[in-house]
Amino acid sequence: MNRISERAGALGLFATANALADAKIDPNMAPKDPRLTEKPGTDLKRLLGQMARRGHDPKLVGALHAKLEQRPLERALVAIDVLAQTVFAPRDPLVAKLRADAETLGDIAPDAGDVGIDLNAHPAASLLSRFARTPELDTAGSVQLLASAYEMHLGVFDELHRRGDDLLARPATRESILAFARLASLARLPTLASVYLDFLLRGLIWPDVALELCETLFDAGVPHKIPGTALQPGELSEREKLDAAEYCALRAHLALGDTDTANALLLQNLDQRPRWSGGPSPRVEVVRAHLGLLYDHGDLALARVEAACNAEPLWRYGAMVRALVAAKRAPHRAGELWHAYLLAFGNDFDSTLAVISLVPEPVKRDVAKVLCREAFHLPHEPAPWKLLGRLFGVADEIDLEIGGRLRAQSA
């Protein structure tokens, strides 16, 4: 038995441990990453930043849970995301706390193993009014509310909104809330992030954040939970409307795994796009490049995708497509750009599986070494285990055990 399978056994993943027991793997085959073992931050935003790399490390989740002690809605939203995406030891006391938090939402919470609140049925403003308020908010003074607002307290935002306080109308305040929501999305807390974004979008009537909300729920694979009124024409030019409509339609189908419909729609758009509209936006180019790889048509240069990513360094989807284009068009850079994605956005099953299906054997071996490091230091992450299962031909055993654990946790 190797150190990786021992780590799986310590987490109670006995089928996974047995499946990998004879593999010649070791976490020290890849370079060390000090970010994987640093102590949890003491600041809320610092904790979310650490989660962007390490996922829902129980140490980070425990520290975050303590920070949100007096914030019932935030705790519930975090719990939904963590329980659905994180492998905990069977008797970890944190699981019971998270379950209790998630249960406060009743039938509003998603099904077991799923993330995201259906914002069509339950707008953020109504969630804040119903679940974020605590008794002391009614009598809190303005100074007290202001201090808590800087901590991104949803209940405080609801109270300030109810009082008509001009703090929420200030551009700097809205930009701060948007930055926090982006950080939550990077921390793989899409349920939490989407409520902040929908509060900005429809609670405070700030249409500029609509695409950000869409991106968050596209990445989470739940585009059907995006409000149907999220994207409004507003002051967009005709070309911008065309680009936004095409990008969101293609991303929505891809997020649901309906790639055939996405490809058919792409081909239709290529045939019918008006000549006066000119070339597509960088976002549309990137999603077209993704479909071009899947269906072997189109040939967007890696440099164009890289330019789009350089313009938006926190665009998770763009960075994923960049790694895929490199795997197909520039194998000598595939490992580098895949690792850049990992360092920026953490472990992701779908993107890594696509990369290892395209790259030559030497690159695949390098990826396997990194996955060993990830599984050892981040055993709560499902992706490294499932990917090692594919590399060593034991996917069925590992997928079944990991999937069962996640469903049981969030049931």
C-alpha cells in the first residue's frame, strides 16, 4: 500500500484505497506547493482566497463556519456548497453542523448533491428577508450596521435596504459586494455567490452584474437556476446583444452537458449572423473554440484564447478552454497551462479529464504526479481521486464510493 491509498483509507474511502493500493505513486513526485498547507486565515476574505486553491478543506470550512456564527443565511448557503462538493471523514463533527445549517432553508434547499438556489422561484431579496435577519437588526444603530456591512453581512444589507440607507446606492459599496461575490465564486461557493449577485442585480437594480451571475451558475452546472430576467437589453449595442445572447445560450447548453444542441446552435449562428455585426467578442470566440475542439471544426489560435484570458485573469471558463486548446493545438504548452489553471482555480474534474484525453503520454504522466500531490494534501477534493481512478483503470470503484459519500452527506 502506498501513501496515497493510506490517505484514502484514513478518510474512510476503503474502496478507493484498495483500488490504488498497488499503484506506484507518491505525493513527492510533484513539486511542493506551500499554499496547500498554510494555516487558515483569520480574515473572511482571506479564507475564501485560500479556498480558491484548496477547495473546501475542512480546516478552512471550520474557520469560515466560526466567522459566520451570527449569520444564518450565509451559513446555510455555504453548507449547501460544501456538503455537495467535499469528502469528509464519516464521523467528522463538522458534517452535522453543516447539515443543520442547510436544513434551515427547508424545501428551498437543492436536492442532495446539488448546488444553487432556484433564483426564479426564490429571489435573493426574499431569501434575505426570510432567513438573514436576526432580532437585534431591528434595533441596531447606524454605526453598528455600517461596521457589519463591511463584513458583507446579508442580514445587514437587508436592514439597510429596508431603511432606504444610501450606503447601498454608492458605487464603492456595490463594487465591494461584487468583489466579495466573485471571491465566493472562486472559492467554489456558487450558492453563496449567486445570492449576493442576485441581490445586486434585482434587489438593488444593478444590471451590470448580470453576466457575472450567469458565469457563476454556468460554472456550477446549474444554468436553469439563473433568473429568467437576468439579462436585459439595457444600453447594449446591437452587436453586444448578439454576442451576449450567443455566449449565454452556448454556455448554458454546455453547462447542462448538452453539447450537441450547443454545437447545432453554434453552426446556426455562424450561418445566420448578420454581416454588419462584425467579428464576435472574445468571450464568444472562446466558447466557439471550446465547441470547435469537441466537434473538430474551427481552428482558433491559442494566442487568441490567451489574449482573452489575459484580459480577464479571473475568468475560470476561459482559463479552462485555454488549457484544452493547448492540449490539442500546442501539446508542448499543455502541462504548463493546465497547471496554471490548477494554481488559479483549484482542482476540477471535467477540465483535467479533457486535458489528459488529449495530451501525449509524457504530459499525462506529469499530470498524474501532480494529482498524487493534490490527493495527498487535499484528500477532501473528489476530483484528484476520480482522475487517478481513470489514469489507473479503477474509475468505477472510486466513482461509486465518492458519489455515494457526497450524496449521503448532503441528503
